[in-house]
Amino acid sequence: MRTLIANGTVVTTGGSTSADVLVDGETIAAVGTGMAGMVQVDETIDATGKWVIPGGIDVHTHMELPFGGTFAKDTFETGTRAAAFGGTTTIVDFAVQSKGKSLREGLDAWHAKAEGNAVVDYGFHMIMSDVTDDSLKEMDQLVAEGVPDFKLFTAYPGVFYSDDAAIFRAMQQTGRNGGLIMMHAENGPAIDVVAAQFVADGKTDPYYHGVVRYPIFEGEATNRVIRLAEAAGVPVYIVHLSALEALDQVRQARDRGAAAFAETCPQYLFLSLDDMGNGFEGSKFVCSPPLRPRDPHWEELWKGLRKDDLQVVSTDHCPFDFHGQKELGRGDFRKIPNGLPGVEDRVDLLHDGGVVGGRISKERWVEIISTAPARMFGMYPQKGAVAAGADADLVVYDPNRKRVISATSHHMDVDYSCYEGRTVQGGSDVVMSRGSVVVRNGTFTGRKGHGRFLRRAPADFARLA
């Protein structure tokens, strides 16, 4: 199958130019001008007035994640289909090591969930909840198998929490095998003290989930794990950074030459603590780290994106229904399943709030939604590029189209939207995954099982720093 995307504006991190894109089979064969009528193709897609961008890459999702006695609603089929509708053609999900189990058992379980079900390509990170001599040795094998990233937590004591010694040992191991430690950085034990005090005082509404997880707890933990990484001589990646206090620690680390990297998420750019204040309706917005007050955090996070103190925007997509799942926390905010839906909305929200809003250029938008995650997580130039030889993961994007976000029209398997009623400008007209059109003008044309597992190489973080 040969397809020509003609007359569009190709937008990459290096600039924007009028060009045609020739797709041959699963890869991009050529990018140039004047190809219409000059090359033999099976289909021509007219991109006049549209942008042609590399498919979005979301490197932080949680499909079917067990949490608090229930599971995240989206499967690899429903979640990747929703991602495709939103212009995302690759996800990297988190396989989970259960306490007392091996990394292998967790990774095999996630392969079973995804294989034959995913609509677009996918990779895995590995959540380590039990750092032992055996699991440290297993890390080497996972790196060799294309799963080179390992997530640890300073939060959730008794579930995922690792102490400093465990974190440092894991970091030392990545120094030997080339992998990367990703950190959920909040001071979980201190948060639990404050949360227990609030509940004892009768403050049990979802709003207090956002209050007890102080921004300083995120800042302290971020500084601590960066310092541990510096001591181990390895890079570290902070996931879902939400607060100025944490961002300042990343800035200071990067200014002194540390290989510290971080992502934020749309919810921290467009939602705030105020959204959690409507009684139990606020449970729809419970995630960790929590939503922060709009000032000063929103604009500082946008500034971090402009100045590359934050390199990536991922979703931390982890959807739980309001009815029957979030309701598990009625009467005690500590029991509300943590997580928000967002894999479908990320690309458009960032275009609307970032590019249309005048905060970032369209080239920087492409960088943070696609090219930077591809570079940082061992997928570039196979992914994240509009260039000959790259996978034909392409989006024909209409920067002027408007839509209203709503649970009545989204494709995520969850009964509410965090952005209900919000109008966004920009949308994906045609979405291609490895040369196959999976979404065309709002209609799904892909198939379950099209997505393939990506064996990813460790990134060269010394070059990226």
C-alpha cells in the first residue's frame, strides 16, 4: 500500500515547511515537494490547510492497573483506540511487579494483556515494588529485552513505596545496565501522617486529598531522588511533576549539570485544586500528585515547558468510573482510586492551551507530544519523526477545527470527563499507525491487534542532558 499525503505543512521540531509525505507499506519513503502526479500511489490524502505531524507518543499510561481493590477501566484495546482518536499512535504502559513476585511475572502479565489487543504500538516500563538481590539481577535481562525503564515510588507506603537504600541500589544497577529510573516523588510517609490527622478531624471529602499532599512534600522528594541519582552517577526522570516546589528542584539540578529530566501532565496545566471542591464530585479529580492551586503552579509549569526544564507532557492515564469505583472512597478520601482519564485529550488540549494560547510554538508542541518522548525512551528515529525510513505514524491535523470535550462523545471507557464542556481548537483528521489509517474524520478504521510491542533501546541521556 502506497499513500501520498499531499499539500500539507509538515511540522517538526526543526521547523515547518510545505511538503508531501510518501508512505510505502509501514514506513515513510520520502518527504518532498511536487510528488502529486509524479509517483504511483494507491491513495492520495489531501492535507491542504492542514499540518502533518508525527503521531503522538504518550509514555505514561496505566491500562488495567490494579489500584485500591479495583482496576483501571481501559483495556489495551479501548485505551489504545481512544489514544488513536486523539492523535496518539504509541503508548508506553507500566507493567507492575507485585510485592513478593518477580519482575518477570509482572512483565509477562502485561504482555498477556496487550498482545493481540492493542490498536497502536506499545512498549512497557516496569514498576518495581520489591527491590531485592534477585529483582536487581532481573533488571539486566529486561533492559536486554527492550524494557529499559524502572519506576520506583517514594509514595504509597505498604504498596509501592521504596526507601532510599532500595532506590539507590536500583539506580546503581541502571548505572551498570544502561537503564533509567523513573520516580514518583512525593514523601509518602509524611503525607500519610497528615492524611490521618485530617480524617480524624472529620475532613474526609475528596478536596482534602489535594490539601494533605503538600507541594513541599513533592519538592522534598524530588530533591532527594535527584541527589541520590547524582550520587549514583545516573540520570533520573521525574514522572507527573505537578508543583513549583518540585520544578525548582529540577531547575536547580539541571543548572548544576545533573542529568535530571521530568514530565508534567495536562491535568496540572488545565485543572486545579478548585475542581476538587464540589463535594464528592471532586473525587473525579483525585490523582497523585494532586491538582494544585492555579497560582503559581500553572504558569510556572508552562514556563518549564518553554525553557525545557520539563521535556515531556504525558497523561498518567488511569481511568476509574465515578459510579462504582471512585465511590469506594465515600467517607474517606484515602480510599478513592487515584487516577484520571486523559489519553484521548492530551494532543488537542496542548495545542489549544499551548499553541493557540500563545504559550508554545507548534514546533515545541510537536516536540513535547512526540519527538522528545521518542528520543528519551529509545524510539527515535523509528518513532517521533517525519522522515524517510521512520515508521509511518502520522497525523493530518486540522489546527482550526473545534470540538467540545465530553464523556458523551469520547472513546475512553470511563463514565466522565475531567474536561467536560471544554471547547478545544485543533483535531486529528487522519491518524496513521505504521502506514495504516486507523482513524479517518472521526471514524475508527483500525483493528484490534494491529499494535505491536516495541523493544526499546536505552536512551543516551548524556547526549540529551
